[in-house]
Amino acid sequence: MFKALLITKNETAQSVAVTDIDESQLPEGAVTVKVEYSTINYKDGLAVTGKSPVVRKFPMVPGIDFAGVVESSSSDLFKPGDRVVLNGWGVGEGHWGGLGQKARVKAEWLIKLPAAFTSKQAMAIGTAGYTAALCVEALVAHGVKPEAGEVLVTGATGGVGSVAIALLSKLGYKVVASSGKASEAEYLSSLGAAEIVDRATLSAPGKPLQKERWAAVVDCVGSHTLANACAQTRYGGFVAACGLAQGMDFPASVAPFILRGVSLLGIDSVMAPMAKREAAWKRLASDLDASKLESISKTVSLSEAAAAGEAIVAGTIRGRVVVDVNA
């Protein structure tokens, strides 16, 4: 038996509770992992609150991330004792996820945990930090250099934004953080933000083309914020879009793309191929100051995970939430 956060649903409502589960109930998979830490992402918050149809079948153990130790494996890719990390692949949505003490998954969904990180640090990074690394990798691959100019990061106090700022500043970029939380200025500066702008300057409807400012953008917000970020991006600049905190809509025009040659880069973390995943984690291992993970994250127990999910959807969480599934 092991403990897990389990979402069940009847005809009228869903319920979430820490439950004792027999190992025989685990879904099919080549590798069984003793989970040490998981995390709460925005998608996990949507799953536990039921505010969006994230979960595709019930009952479901949520948690789109986990890190731990291989307990058994029928795959040549892993052996017992290997330290592994998982991000995405529909885990926690259509396949039981990481918010439990054990998980069983396909071997192809796992990567070996970089030696630079403990399991807890890996979950302080989580899908949010891994997504931030995918964004940074995309900008670097497209030739955006620090001398090109300012890089805007929206949703800056969230998990993706926090890690993106830390990575970009370490690489020498001048980072401008967009946030609606004036009280978090010191936090954002500690991560490496050179300037902070009020998100209200970006979140309302704006003109199709605006004064050019950003050499590049990492956008975690979508909707009008993404539209305005594109409208303010300099000629030939790049916008990496990875989130929808403001909304899934994109109320923009083609003007920035056909008149300024702006490129919009879509960043998917869920189904990203293994080569991109490994490159992102390599980037994190080499360029993320692990000492900043303490300020970026806080740790909760498995019994506190559902409440943390509600808080992240409400927008009251700063940075990352690590879940100690064995606490």
C-alpha cells in the first residue's frame, strides 16, 4: 500500500483526498518509481479544483511532475536505483501522476536526473522551470544575444517566470519582469531582474503596433499581454509563448509579424521530444544557480497539496510549490 492524492468524480462533483492505494492498482508501465518529491503546477491546480477539464479519466492521481528512485524496471533504459525525473507526457491527466508515493510509467517518459540536482531541487524546478529552460533554449537557438537588448518576462513571480529570469540573467541578458505584485520587487530583483514593470501596462487591449522595446519575450500569460508583447517587440525579435494565465485567446493582428518580422515561438513542454528535454535539463544544470531554488520554492506535505493547488489557481502563490509525498 502507498499514499496518494486521489481525485474521484460522480455525476455532480469531484472530490480530492489522500488515500491508501494498493500497488496493484497502479497503471501499466515498464518502470515503477519510488517517488520522493512532486510539485504543484498551474495545471495541477486546475486538476484538483476541477476548474478546467484537465483530468480526462477518473479516478486520477494528479501531479504532472515527479522525481525519485527506480524501484523496478522491465526496460533496458533504467535499472533499480537510478534517479529519475518526469515532466508532462499527460501524466496526472490521463495517466496516474506524481502526487503519490509510487508511480508506474513508460520508460520513454523518464530522463535520468542530472547529478547537479537532488530530487527536491528537481521539483523546485519542475515542469515550470523545465518550460522556462525550453523558452531560453529557443531564444538562444534563434540567435538572440544579450547585446540585442532587453528581454521581457511576463507572469514573472510564477514558476516559469521566476526560473526564466534566473536563467536569462545568469546568461547576461538584461531582464525586465512584468508583475502585478509590487510587493515582490525585491524577490524579482534577487532573481536577476534589472527592471520591473506593472503588468497593467500590458494586460489591457492595445494598438496592433506599439513603440519597439523588447529584443525577445518569454510570455507565460497569453491574451492581451501576449498581443501587446508582440506589438512592442523590436524588428526581427522573438517571442516565446508558453502560458495562458490571462487567457487562451490571442487578440492581436498580423502587423508585428509582417511589418517587423517578429517571430512567435510556441513552447510545448508536455510532448516535447527527448532531445529538447535533455537540452533543457542540461541548461538548467549548467546555468541555474541552485542556491536560488530556496527563495523560488516552498515545500508542503501531501495532505497540503490540494490547498496549494487552490492557491495557485487563485494567483496567491509565488514561485514554486514542492510536495514531499512522504511527509
